[in-house]
Amino acid sequence: MIAINVLGALAIFALTAACGNTADGAKKDAENAAEKTAEAASTTGSAVGGALETGQVKSAIMADTRVDAGDINVDTDEDKKTVTLKGTVKTDAERVLAGEIAIAKAVGYSVKNDLTVKP
């Protein structure tokens, strides 16, 4: 009978220790998950911010009738805070104007005007 009580006590001790380890493991897993969620949210926030900036600049260039925006691509690097214009326009005046529009719309960003003139 004493042996059964001792075995029972040992079993309870082992389960308690295992539960403690499981709780610690669960806490660490939760902390790791929280860190990964924060990283993902940061990355998603950057992507959304870049897409928004790209859309605003492209819309503003398209709205200006002095610029043929049919072959202008707008890329935004949110991490570097850079907007890049690529593609072709018909005149140097359109190239300069597209750059000026991008600068006006992309406040806080640098603008790289890689547009080429192709009459």
C-alpha cells in the first residue's frame, strides 16, 4: 500500500513538472508568435504604404493632360522612401513634368526619374 502511495506521489510530481514545462513552452511559443506577427504587420504596412504612394503618383500623372502616361510605370520602395518613374514619354517636357508631379505627390519620398524620351 505504501508502494502504491509512493508511486502515486511520483506520478503526480512528474505530471506537475511536465505541466510546468508545457506552460513554459506555451509561453515561449506565444512570445515567438507575437514577434512573428509584429514582423508580418510591419512588412504588410510597408507594402500597403508603398502601393498607396504608387497609386497616388500614377493617378496624378494620368490626370494631367499634358503628360501621356500610357507608358509610365511608377514603382515605390517604401523602405528607402523612393518613387521611381520608368518607361517612355514623347518629349523632354513630359519627362520633366512627370517628375515634378511625382515630387509634388510623393511628399517625404525621393523621386528617381528614369523616364526616357522616345518620340
